[in-house]
Amino acid sequence: MANYRHRAYGQLLLVVIIWGISAPVIKFTLSGIDPFAFLAYRFAISAVIAAFYLAIKGVKVPKKKHNLLLVIIYGILAFSIALSLLFVGIDESTVLDVTLLGLAGPLVVTAGGVLFFRDRITHREKIGITIALFGALINSLSPLLREGDDIHLTGNLFIIGFLIADSGAVLLSKKLDRNNVPAETTTMIGFIVAALTLIPFAFIIKSPSFIVQEIMTLPLKYHLGVWFMAIFSGLIAYFLAIKATKSIEVSEAWLFMYLQPIFTIPLAILWLGETITVSFAFGAAIIALGVFLAERKPRKVPASN
């Protein structure tokens, strides 16, 4: 196997570990701070670090207006929109549901690859994707069966919105890579764009005085959660993810995301005290079946002599 593939796999494994523990960290931190204050604080940190990085490294803004526009759209889609949906969704749902619905993410990326990059998928893969997405839909709507669980339902719908926006951002990052825009440029400028768009929005929703008060009175343990999300789950993980997809196919790279539950589920149960419900197990079984059908490679039949 080529060295560049080994390097990409190592980068993606690190991304999986970081993002695997991110959802429990978000859920824990949201117990001490409002979601929009969290987002404003996080993106302020990321933007300052990104600006210093760009200045020190001498990274230049893309000269072509088309590429610059795509980077701006990427920053808004991947961070301002997708992460806002994720944070609000996690605040109103459970980490276990977020993890389960997240399993459909790579399949959405695969479907997007077919639509926008003309990637080829088999009939079996189409069936698997359909089953997995159906399972995700069942799990997201399961709160309808539990009277008075409208908040949980709303949270799940926000998570679905996050998956769609995030998958679109992944495909857009691949387009930027094909246009020879470096991963560091996409990531760092993207976070600056996110800060410039989301912080004013947060001020409108909650008012500047509220957000400043939330941050100033925040206990240290929640500050650590915000800084983890800003630096590790944000700048580092997104940079590595974009860089890895430069070396291998998007659909192959996002297969690594199926490993996230290995880190997320134990933390959700042991740290946050969440429990596995019947609807969760049922939805997980359907999604697992769809993933298996979509990703299982047929055995090669040896050629007869």
C-alpha cells in the first residue's frame, strides 16, 4: 500500500478519535453554557488562532474569485450552519441518538459523490443506502411514539439537518481540493468566515451582554470543553480530514466515520448516564443492515484455468 494512503488512514483515525469524543464533550459543556454562547466563544477562539496561523505561515487567500467564493461558502456551510444545527440538536437530544443518526452521514456523502462527482455505486449499494436512511428516519421520528417528547424529536430533526449540511461541506471541500486550494487555506479561512457570520447571529439571538455574561461566569471545566472543541475538534480535526481526502476518495475516507461509535457510546453511557432504548436498538439494527449492504464488497471469484 502506498505511503500516502497509510498517512491518510492515520490522519482519519485521529479525526475519528477526536470526533468520537466530541459529542459527549459538547453535551457535557452545554450543561453549563447556552448553545449560542458556546458557539460564539468557540468560533472566536478558532478565528483568532486561524488568523495567527495564516499570518505566520504566510498562507494566501485564493486568487481566483471562484475559489474564494467556494471557501466562504464552505465556512458558512460546514461551521456556521452545520455546527449550529449540531449544537442545538445535541442540546435537545441524546448523544446516543446523535451517534446513531451520524452513521447515515457517510452514506449521504456517498450519494452526493454520485450526484456531483459521478462516482459509481452498485445496485446493492443503492439498496443499502436507502435502508440505512430509512432506519435513520425511523429513529429520528421515534419520539412521536413517546407522548410529551417533542423536544427530543426537534433535536433529532436538527441532527438530520446537520448531516445534510455537513455532507454538503465534505463534498465542497473535495471540489476545492480538485481546484488545488490547500487544506489549511480552506480550514483556517473557513473558521474565520464562521466567526464573522455566526457571532453576529448569536448576538442577535441572545444579545451581547447575555453571551459575555455566560462566558465570564463559566466554570473552568466548561471552559476546557469549549477550548477542546475550538482547537482539537475544530481546527485540527477539520484540517486533517480535508488533507486526508486529498489522498483518497471521499467515499472511502468517510468509511472511517463508522468507527466513531466505538468512542462515543461508552462515554455517553458511562460519563453522561444515557441508556439504550428499544427504539434506539431497533433503529441501530436497520441502519447497520443498510450500512452492511452498502459497504460490503463482493468476493472475487478466482479465475478458472
